[in-house]
Amino acid sequence: MTYDPSTRDVALDDTALAQLFSEARTRNDFSDRPVPEALLRRLYDLTRFGPTAVNSTPARFLFLTSVEARQRLAPFMSGNNREKTLKAPVNVIIGMDTRFHETLPRLFPHAPGARDWFADEAARRESAFRNSSLQGGYFMIAARALGLDVGPMSGFDAAGVKAEFFAGTSVEPNFILNLGYGTDENLFPRSPRLDFEEAAQIL
Amino acid sequence: MTYDPSTRDVALDDTALAQLFSEARTRNDFSDRPVPEALLRRLYDLTRFGPTAVNSTPARFLFLTSVEARQRLAPFMSGNNREKTLKAPVNVIIGMDTRFHETLPRLFPHAPGARDWFADEAARRESAFRNSSLQGGYFMIAARALGLDVGPMSGFDAAGVKAEFFAGTSVEPNFILNLGYGTDENLFPRSPRLDFEEAAQIL
């Protein structure tokens, strides 16, 4: 099946929209079914095309698939995130490169001065945080688009994860997620969401 | 077509993946084709199901569809973002509610103390920024899933947008995007992305 740009104004079918959004759930438990390396690479290949400011793509993705690697992470997870993390086949640390501007001469070639737009460290950090979070959102929807389930967590010792996995680099952890094929175990009923009028407005 | 959870482990077809990710492009120009209000509401209805920490869903969505509303925004946009913004049929200010914790008794009902986890303002702001950015990512992919195109921008006067659109509220702007049916006008060749080995690692 090839992509026809003239039909990109048509919505995906309801089954696809349900898989990506309306019926998808954060999973707290995962089956033993492994996630092949080829699928992790395909997941990155989709994620990287999502839009970021000046194509900066500051997110970095550390896939922990071995028992040894996942056991290194577990002590830094809060409360019951620890057990969930150890049970999932893959943990992913979504990091952000706080020196992403060094890649801009290559990633944003039509504006040779783009690196200098991010000389200020606080502004650069804000941009890295915003854009790596956007990429984290792309990553989770791309995972679902590939038939995977996710369980994101922000309750962990960030300084500890930085020291254990990113020491001596400009990468810092943003958030962490479990990845694999989810089960219904420990699945809460879906919590309510805000109505349109509570969260949105049309002017 | 109904959703069958037993098939959610299957990837969407390549045409859908291309529409969402690999062939989708940030658009700098949009056709005059309007975006009906029903489609904006459907877009919000998909976006709101994306995962956020403690179901906080801190993003707020201000859709500017009238000429008057879009002219109020334009003066705050940087450089050539101004002209792009005026040409698009819809501008969306993705905001974040820095007092999202007040909604948690309703949004996260199984943990009655969740509001108090966010008493610290700096930690709350970080969570609002991360999670509203994640929701911004969901929003953009959901827009593409509905056949729309997006053009996100973070070059604008945030204090000015806050004062013009969110004065006296706990909402602050995160980023802004143009929304509609894109054209190929002013479309750069796609910029390069980092290879897997440059942005990711498997342990």
C-alpha cells in the first residue's frame, strides 16, 4: 500500500482512532511477550518525524530490555512504580539533550545561525523540555499505532537516574515509560476527562 | 466498524502510519478550506484521552477561528510567524493550567489526596509544562489522524499572549499552532533526522 498525499485530508477509520486514542489505556501490567529490537527501531523511525522547534528533536531514548538494565533502573522508581517497571518487558527512559543546539547545523541546515539562537541556557532548557515532551507524546501514540501499549511514569528520582544512566553527558531524564503488550491486570476503570467547555474555547 | 481490543496488538497499515508520521509535514501555508466546529470538537475528544500524570490533563485549548480573534494574536507572533498565523483558518493556543491540581478530586477520584501532591508551585509548574506538552503532541497527531495539517510555533511573546487571552486566570500559553488543510506553498524539503544510533540506545 503506498501513501497518496491527495487523500491525507481524510480521517483514519474509527478502529484506528480507537486504538490510538479513545479506547487506548495506560497499562499497569504487561504480558511476557517480548518486543523485538526491529520493532523498537521502527518505533523510533516513526517518532523522529514528529514536528519540533527548528527540527531540534532533543529527545533521547534509552531502551532497557535486559533484566540487568531494568534492575539498574528499579531502585530509582517511586512506590509501586518499581514493581510495574520490573514486570514490563521494556522500560524506556525518555531523555532530553540540553545541548541539542550543537546538532542544529546538520538538522536545520537552511538557517546556518540556528545554533546561536539557543546560547541562553535557561531558554535552551525550556525548549529541550517542551520539545522532548512533545516527542514523548509522539512516541506513545506511535507505539500504539504499532500495536504496543505504554505505561508512562514521572514518579522517580531524576538525579539518581541521571547519575546512573547519563553521567558525564548533556542528557537528562524527562520521564519514563513501560512498553510492551499490556494486560488488563490492575487496570482501573477509566478516569473521567474534562468536557470540551471545561478545557477548550472557540473564539 | 467497532473496536476489537483483541486486535490492538496489530500495527496500523502503512498508509495510516505515513499520514500520522513518516509523510506528514509541518505546513507553512493553508488553503481557505474551513475547519468546521464539529471537527474541532472531535479533535479535542480524541486528544483528551492521551495519558497524563495522575490524569491531570493540564492543557487548555483556545481555538481562534474568527478573523477578529486571529488579529488579536498576530501582533504577538515573531517574525514570519505573523503572516503564517494570519493565513491559517484556525490558530490554536495550547495553554497550561498551572492550578490543574484543583481538578484532581474529580479527574483522579481513586486517590482523594492527589491535590495535595502538587502543593509545591515549582513542581506543579514542571508537571503542567511536561503534561501539557505531551497533550500538545497528542493533539497534533490526532489532528493528522482526522485529516488535518498542523504548523506549530514557539516563537511568540508569551507574556503578551498571556495578557491578551488569559488575563486573570491560572492558564499560561505553552505553544501555538496553525491548523487547517495545508498546501505545499513555502514547504521546505524535509530536514534530516537523527539516526537511531545518534538518538537512541538499547541496553
